[in-house]
Amino acid sequence: MLPLAQKIAFLVFAGITGAFGAWGFWRLYRRIARGRADADLRWDRLGARVWYALTTTLLQTRTFKKRPWVSFFHSFIFYGFTFYILVNFVDTVEGYFPVAISSGSWWGAAYNLAADVLSVLVLVGVVALVVRRFLLPSRRDFKFNERTLLHEDVRRRKITRDSVIVSAFILFHVGSRAVGAGAKLAAEGSDRFQPFASLLSHLFTSANAEAWRVFGYWGALGSVLLFLMYFPYTKHVHLFMAPLKYAVAREVSSGVLPALDVNLETEEPKLGAKRLEDLGWPRLLDAYACIQCNRCQDVCPASATGKSLSPAALEINKRMELNSLARAGAGFERGLESPRPLLQFALSAESAWACTTCGACMEVCPTQNEQMLDIIDIRRQQVMMEGEFPAQLQTAFRGMERASNPWGIGHEKRLEWAEGLVVPTIEENPEPDVLYWVGCAASYDPQSQKTARAFVQLLTRARVNFAVLGKKECCTGDTARRAGNEYLYRQLADGNVATLTAVRPKLIVATCPHCMNTIGKEYRQIGGNFKVVHHTEYLESLVAAGRLEVEATESSVTYHDPCYLGRHSGVYDAPRNVLKVLTNDFVELERTRENSFCCGAGGAQFWKEEEAGAERISDNRYREAQGRLEGHGLDGRNGENVLAVGCPFCKSMLESTPGKGDGGIAVKDVAELMLESVLRRAGESVAPSSAGSRDHATAVEEPVETRAEEVVDESTVEPLLSAGAPETGEIVTPVVARKKWTPKVAVPAPKVEEPVEVTAPVEEPIVQRAAEAVAAVETQDSSAPNLVRKKWAPAAAGTSPGPMEGMPRIAETAAVGPVLDVPGDSSGEGASKEAAGPAPVRKKWEPKKGAKLPDSE
């Protein structure tokens, strides 16, 4: 026990420091509470949330996702400090009452052993992390790009100062407790369940043991109370804030942006974030949950390619500003406006527009911070309130507003990609089992059109009863929303929801992950509940069910995970399962699955020039794929190197990136590879390709009229059937084949199209119509030059929907038959925004006068 005078002194000291600490935490709460009410549910399912917070915190699952050795040493500190909550309580009681925990009982021995061992581990962990941060080459992890905007307190090296203070406190706190325990054993005798304290006991004598024990008491507990006053302002506050963030974490996919009430008629509309208080309160909590590990910066594609954006700096800058406001007084906490806009201290405008919305920062963050959502809110403010955004986005906005697509091509041309194929529209086939959502890219971009054409040919060969919306289909609004133009997004989204609600599709299949994410997840915010799967998931089911027969090739194939298919939607296995039956030589990239590196197109980047940096994001990713395939080698086999993709924007970016040059690896969509394999299996011709060529054709074109007239054995031809449905032989509405298709080099001048007459005579033989459909859909892309993007140089200083219901997955089926080499694609550079010449200068974007959003449920 402590002497009486020291008991009184300690109580007084604890009261003063405790009051200051409690006041500091109360002010911390008030600063966080200044944030706006959040659009997402944060307090529902409270029991499940608390359990998730406890298990995630205690198991350190998110911390161990990266940097395993660093996380290992960090766990020493975490578990030691967690147990020290009990240790400090017991030590406090022992100072005031004649009680002690003896190792004579099993529970007493367990307690003493845990306290002793964890004391050593905490000291080892702190020393290891201090050495890493300040002495080892890994200290570069805590540096920022010279382009990055940093808060003045960061430039004053307050991060370093805080790290030194926290490290010194931990060492002194735990060291003092160990000294006190050793002094206690010097007087009472060694304890085999306290080996470290027993070792330290030899440093003391019976004469000075009591003095050192009292020093240990004050040093351990007094330092905690003293540190409590500083605690709300230090990075160490994440010890409490991280578990709280886990408890209120978003439960929706990272690909779903928070809903925003777009009301331009209010006196002072809030359509984004200009100042700290405009951010949702959970994102002010982020600033204090952040552990300043810079993991988000490590995986950010913009930061990795030398651009000014740093998600880590964003969170650190927010905390520094919040603490600066606290030092200036309690005005902000009482409701006064913060003095500076976010773009003056949190991140620069250049940084805000460098984000690709890939979600890598949110995926890797140990405390589930939402850096990407801050950037989206800042973009919303800049676009809808300030009217300040990259000039190139004006073209995309105007195109979506006037022609319902960011390309700005006339809406009447939305079905021209299907020329030469039998592609039924929803009017021609009103009750399809599959509604194929083509998307703007596949409708207007020649490279993406090849994917769409390959996919519909596969659907027809698999006897799938499908249809497209045709000219009823409009842009989903993904680009507008990621660019911050929520108003324009709602105009497009509400129209699409109304159309799809009227159509009532059983299943929507999309070849664009952005469309899949927007329709399947984000439209739920405005009353649109639709089942959407990616085309690779659907193709996986068709192969597994035996609806498509394929042969493997000897080509070396690797796969690039699109951010909106993988990280945002959790679809990783389906495309891989397909590719593993299409090739005998599948190899993974170094950065793959949830750790995949962005192609650089997301977040509306496809429609604007990249910000200044060391290299293009697409160059970085392409170089990785090229090195992986060339390093893997073909082992003497006769094949080619193929980079498979599952997103039209990934294909265009990786195919046309300047770093690719004239040769290199072929970039193909999974659907294109599958059609090649199906044609090989069927013994049909496949046009050769090489990595250096600029075009490829999957199948040799024949006039539709010639093939339709071929004699067909009625015993082998079936009508188009529902996916997985029994072969009933029901009559299917015939669709007239569209005229032969060739990819466009540039946007053609508008022309008047003659309507295609569609008739459905009941007496027409089913076999004849089926033969025409199968023959017509085999038409494939003729060769065409690609659009070329201009060469770039640095500027001056959850749970995704599963496959088709009732269909087995490939992993559950037997291996596909013999191997046959299939030459791959060499489809040169992808379509470009600049191919048709520089975009005309457009006036500042504004919503159409009188335009109002339709009411949503």
C-alpha cells in the first residue's frame, strides 16, 4: 500500500488530470458531432455491430491484412495495452488496500504471468516500431509526395513529435510498472510466474526496494493520468476511436456512394462538402481513428504514380485542423463555421480530381476510414455549387444530358453495334429470361463493341432467351455521380429505374462492372431493386451447365481485376474459373484480387486527362502485366501472351496506354476469349492475331444472307430457350438480322435509318427461325483500326450476386476436354476520347432550365 500522504496526493492528482482528460474527450466528441447527419445507417443492428467491433479489434484482422511483420509487433503493443486496463486497475487497488494477487492460485499465476510477459512484449514492440519509423529504410512509408498538400502542422513535423511523445510514454509507463513489480519481488522473493520482474528484482536491495516500488506505482499510474490530458489530441486516441469506427462502419459496398437529397430549390442547398462540418460525422471520426500508417497511400494508384493525391494526408490534415480549432477555442464545437474550406488545408483541387474511386484506400485501411467518400463530397460541392471542375468533363456532362451517353453520340445509334447480328430488343422479345444491359461503352466504343458482339453470340449459341433495351437504354449515370454531378446522375438514374420497372427483368447481365454496380446496388437508393450479374458470372454458369463447349489454348493468360467488379462487388472467382478452362497456362498478377491495381479509368478519369505525375496509372498496370507474362514465359509452347479483362474501360485504358507501344501483350475481354474457344471447339475458323496488330476478328465474316440460306438439319436445331429452362419447343418471336457491322473509326455523321420491320407469323417453322438466329449471330467483327489516345507527358511542376440460379459453378464440374492452341487478340490501342480531334470548348455546365427530378419512392 501507499503511505497515507501519498494516497491523498494521488487522489488529488487523479482528480485534476481526470477532469482535464474528461473535458478533452468531451470536446473531442463535440468536434466530431459537428459533422452532418450521415445518409447511411450507422446504429442499426446494434448487437451485431458491437460484436463485429469486438472481434475485429481483439483479433486485429484488419491490421494483419498488410505488413505482417509490422502488424506482429503492433499486436504486442495492442494486446499489452488491452490487458493493462486490468493491470492498472489492480495496481490502483493494491495501492490503497492490503490486497495482492498471489501466484499461489491458478488464476493468480495466470494473471501474473500474462502481466509479466505482456510487459516485455510491449517494450519490444515499441522499440521495434520506433526503429522502423526513424532508422530503417521503411521510414519512407511515412513520407509524402512533394506535390501533396500538407497541413502547416504536418510541415512543422508534429507527426514526428507526436510519435516521439507516444513512444516515450509507453516505454516509461510499462517500464515503470516493470520496475515496481521487480522492487516488490526484491522484498517478497522471486516468483517463477513473473520471470521478467524476478530478473529485475536483482537490481534492488531490501533497503531501497520500497522506494522503487512507490516510484513504479507513480511512474506507471501517474503517467497514465498525465497522458490522459494529452490523449484526445494524439494519434494514440485510435485505441478507442478505431473500435468505435468498427461499430458504426458502413455495411454497404464501397462501390455504393452515400445517397444525396438533390434539392436545388432550397434557400441554401447543401450538395457536397466545402468545410469540415459539411462532412458526415463518421468521416470526422475517421480523422481520429486514423493510425497514420500510410497504408492507404501505399495502394492509391494516384499516389503510386507520383500525383498529388494522398488519402493518408487527407485524414491527417483533417485531424490537424480539428486539433488546431480546439486550440483556438471552443467556437467550432459550439457551432461556429470553420474558418477554412477543405481545399485550403485537407487536399488540393488537383488531388480531388486525381482520385479514380477504386476504393483501395478504404479496402486496406485498418480502421475502415472512408477517404474516397470525402473526395466525392468535395467533388459534389465543386461541380454543383461552385461550377469548378476539369474542362474535359463538360463534354461528358453535355453528352449525358443531351444524348444520354457521355460520348455525346446520337441516341438513335445506340443499337448500331448489333449490325449483322440477331439481337432481339425488348419490344421484339418482351419476356426474356436475360436482359443484356449493353452499356454506353459497348454501344459506342469500337473496342468494347467487340465484347458485346462476342457475348451475344455466346448467348445465342447457348440457346439463351435474351433481349436488349436498345434505344430505351440510357447511361446509368456512373460517370456523372463519380464526377460529383449528382443532379445529372439522378436524371439518368430515375429514367432507367422507370424503364426497368416497366420491363420487369428476371435477370440483368452487364458486361460493364460500372453498370452492374450502379443498377444492382445504387439504384436501390431510389427504389430500383434489380438482380444484376456480370457477364463472366453468367458465362461461368453456361460452361458449367454444358451449354457452351470450349477448348483450352496454350496461350499464357493473366487477368486484371477491375475495381468495380472485384474490390467494389466482390466478384473474383467467376472470371478466373472461366479463364482456367480457356487456357492451360493461367498466371496471376502480383497485385491481384482485393489488392488489384486500378487501370486509371474510374471516377470519371476516362473522360479527362490525368493529373501531373511520374507516369500514367495505365502504364504502371500494363508494365506489371507485361513483366509478369514475359517473366512467366511460354515454356516453348506455341501461344501468345494475353491480358484478360472484364471491363470495357479497363480494356480501353490498358490497350491504348502509351507505355504499350506498337507491340506487347494482347488485351481481350473474357467473352472474346471464350468465343474464340467455342469456335475452335466447333471447328470453325478463327482469324489469327498477334500482339502487334491493331485489330482482330474472332470469326471470318460471311454474309448473313448466305448463312441464313444454308440447309439445316431440323433434328439438331433447337429454338432459343430460357436459360436453364426445359426444352419446350415454344415459339419464339423471330427477329430480323441487322445489317452487317463494321467498327467505326470516328463518330459518323448522323444518318436517317429505315425502320426494321418485325413480324411473327405463327405458321413460320420454328426450325427455320432458329437456324437463321444461330447463323446470323455468328457474324463477328471485321477488322478496323482503333482510335488512338494522344501521347501523355507529365505536366509542369459485400456480397455480389452469384451466377445464374440453378446452374452449377465451373469448380463443381469436370475438366474440359483436349487442348487446342488458340491465337489471341492483338487488338491494338483502344478507343479514345480525343480520336475525333479536340473537343469543342463548351460553356459551363448547368442543369437544363426548368428541369426537375421525377419523384422517387
